[in-house]
Amino acid sequence: MLASQNRHTMQRRLVLAALKLTDRPLTAEEVVRVVQHRQRVSVSTVYRNLDVLTERGEIFRFTDPRGVHRFSGVPQSLVYCTCGCCGQVESLAADRVSDDFRQRFPQRGIRVATVYLQGTCAVCAKPGHRKGAHRG
């Protein structure tokens, strides 16, 4: 690994801060917007830092049901829920759910890393809501 990948550059700290400031996983494009709001950084620099932070286990990357890569600043988070209507993704408190998965599945020889749930967010679940009327 290169020396520059071992240390936290200013850009890398900004990317990490952007992910830690939110309670939901962000797309790469959302990370770019948050970082560029604070400092001018190239898109390729943000993507490169997302890759490095993922490889180092400091952040977690997953692909949502729509095929979009999302990044979480809480790598140990276990449960993510995606709205099937608008695509909004939320991290769920993984306390009780995680304990159940960590205890019961290993007994069956399964090591659970992450759980993805798909449902409907509160906005999309409202009566009379038109599909596509808002984006998560």
C-alpha cells in the first residue's frame, strides 16, 4: 500500500466526515456534493478516497436493490432498509435485530454480515401518494 493511502489526507478526512455526519448511507454523488460544499475537491479524488476507505474497512460499501453503490460511515452497521418507491436508504439501529442474527444464524453455520430490507418509507406510504412524487 502506498504511503499516501496509509495516512488521512485532508480530502480523505472530508470524505470520512461527510459519511459520519449523516445517519443514512450516501451515494458517491451525495458524498461529492457534501465534500464540495466544504472545499473544492475533484470528483475523482472523492471516488478514489471512497475506494481506499472501503478497502481499509473504515467505511462500508454496498449495492442497494436499484444497483446503486452506497457508503456508510458506520462500517459495523448491519441493517439497511431501502424504500421500494423512492430509493431512500436508512441505516437501522442494529441492536436487537443484530443480536438475533448473530446468535441464531451461526448455529446454522451462517455468518451474517449485512441485512438489506426493502419496504416503503413514511412519505411514500401516505394515502394518495403518487409514485415518483418525491425522491428519497
